[in-house]
Amino acid sequence: MMRTALRKMGNSAGMIVPKAILSELGSEVGQAFEIAVENGRIVAAPVRRAVRAGWAESAAAIAAAGDGGLVWPEFGNDGDDELTW
């Protein structure tokens, strides 16, 4: 267990979270957290994005921009010429 102190931040207060705690959570500076009070304790949990969240929108933007071509079309895989689609 580690100790930290509340610090004034504008009209609110903030708490410094040690790097070791962030690392243990797999979190980083700027990540959103949900906070709540449970049994007289502050409970904070990182907000996790759903796997592949935003992929459909990104793919649509790439397609709309016409930027979906192969980056290295000259570098194929062995056996590509034998594939039938």
C-alpha cells in the first residue's frame, strides 16, 4: 500500500497516482477512470475501450478517402499466385 496526498487543482482536488500503481493497472497518463465511493472509500477503475472499438468508422474513413490500396503490393507471399478466389 502507498500513501499520497490530495492537492488543490482549481476548484477541485487531485491525487497523484504513483507510476508503479499505473503500471500495475496497465494504465497511463490521460486515460479515463470511473470513480465511485464504496463503503467510505474512493474506488477508481480505468475505463477500458472495447476491443476493436472504432475500427468500423476508421475503415469507412479510409475507404471514403480512397486510401485503402496495398502499401507494398510488390511484396507478396509465397504461393500467392496459386490462390483462387
